[in-house]
Amino acid sequence: MTDQSFGSFLELGGITFCSWQISRVKNIKAVRSMERKDDESPQGQITHILLDFLEVAITSVVFHKGIYPSGAFERRRYMNLVVHKAKHPELHDYIHSAVNGLFSFVEKGLVDRVAVIFFGSDGTPLERYIFKLQVNQAYGSKVDENDLVFSLRSFLVKLSVSKAVSSLLPKDCRWEITAYFRALPQASASKDSELWIPTDTKQWHQPPLITPVKSMNSEPLGLQLYLEHHSLSDPKGQSEAVHVS
């Protein structure tokens, strides 16, 4: 994968907004600090836990798809599970910065879905891992971090076995992290929104097949994880989804 294949995207109403390329990813990292505050709102607490989880989950997806050598990752413990962390600096910074850059948007309930999308050589999507999320904006109680972590832990367990229902990818595929917004934030309302610039991205030729992986629905947070694959009625999609022997 070249540097140009690393790009974080926002999409609304057919218009896609893209972050800076990997060469500028450290600028994103400098804007958003993930340090917790003593007087943080329940939504902020939920978002911290959720984004910590998403960073690990996205890294797990990329690891399990096998598009990088195993040496690009290292084992670590998280939520009392053995997971993988990106060891390559640019790969780690891309995932970490893309997730951190969504903090204020997730906290305010603006983000509907975060996706890891794998593309063929012509830019057509081959497979998407979708995290559909809902941070309860009316939740005002103290966040029970242990309960929330326990619920999110089960998603990582499911991810580790989801390889059986996912597609094998061609060697020349690329991938990106995409966030779909319920409403596009105004540039004047958040400095983070200034990080995104317009770009184009291809969509499915036909409605995709959907495979549910895991879901939870608690009072502070709702989360669903599912896979989107090429439709069996999409001959173009099938020809592009070449299996690697």
C-alpha cells in the first residue's frame, strides 16, 4: 500500500469529505488530545471508552485481513484479551489519529457509523466492516466503565472469529477508515471539521449482502458491528473479489 492509500473519509448525502493524507496525519494528532478531564460529561466519558475500543478493533480488523506482514503488529493485552497493536509508526499514527480526530463529533452524537473499507485496484469497495454507534445525548448518570468495557469486550471476541465469514482480498487492495455523519458539523463550530477536504469515493454497484457480527444496546451506548459484502447479483463485484490462494 502506498501513502496515498491512507485516507479518512466523511460522507453525507453523496458528498464525501477526506482527511489529510498520511504525510499530514501528525497534524490531526496534534489537534485532538484524548486526555480525560475531571469534570468530563457522561458523553465524554463514553466517547473515551468507545474510541479506545475502536482503535483496537480497527487494528484487529486490519491484522485479521492479512494485508500486512505479521511483523507490522505486536501483541498486547486489552480488556483482558490478547489483541494486536500496529507496530509500524505510520500505520499506528494513521489509525490512532483518524479515531482521535472523531472525538468531538462522536461525543455530540454526530457520527452514525465508522467503517473500515477495503477496495479493489479500481477503487470499488470489496468489503466493509461497519461500526454503527449511538452515544445517548440524554444520558446524565455516572458512567459504569466496567460494565461498558465488559460489553465492548465481546465485540473483540467476535472479531477474532469473523474471518470465517469475511472475504479473502486481492494482493493489490487498499483500505481506509470512513466516518458517516448524521449531520455535517459547521467549520466554525469545531476546529476538527477544518481537517476534512472534499474527495470522491466509489460505492457498491448493487445493494450489498449484510452479515451481522455483534450488537449491544445499553442506556449510555448503542453499538452494532456488521460486514457488508458484494451482492451475489453483482457480477462486477464478484469478478473483482479475487481470492488469494
